[in-house]
Amino acid sequence: MTPEELAEQGEKAEPERDRWSKLEHLMAAVADRVARVEYVLICANTDKKAKRPQPPEPIRRPGTGHVQPKAQLTEASAEFLFQLINGGAA
């Protein structure tokens, strides 16, 4: 295969649709934990005022779907929630 074909196959890959052996599950768990340790190490050595990196995404496994990113709380949403909690939006 050409490098372009390999890249296209990689982008369309869906590992959650295939079966994995126990070894593959263990390797994915190890890779996830190493990524988490690296993330914690970076956060621990980053200045408190500096922007921190996003936490690592776990490796996709068979039988699981895509993890949906959590919605970010905007300033307007925070103000609305504050008013709602304090009884101002009734």
C-alpha cells in the first residue's frame, strides 16, 4: 500500500468493532496509564497560572463507542446557573 492509502485506512479505523486478545487489552491499559502518569507529571511541573494540557484520551477498545467531549461552561451559562440556584430565574 502507498503511504496515502495507509493514512486513509488509519483515519477510518474503528478498533472498537474488532476483537482483541487479553494481551491487547493489557497493553492498552498500560498505554493509558503511562499517558495518565505523563499528564500528571506535566501538570505537577506546570506553573499554576499557565494553561494545562487536555487529559489524555484512553485508547478505544472493542465494544465501546467514541467518548463525547464534555461541554464547556460559558460565562453566560455560568451566570444563568448562578441566577437559577439563587432563585432569580423563577
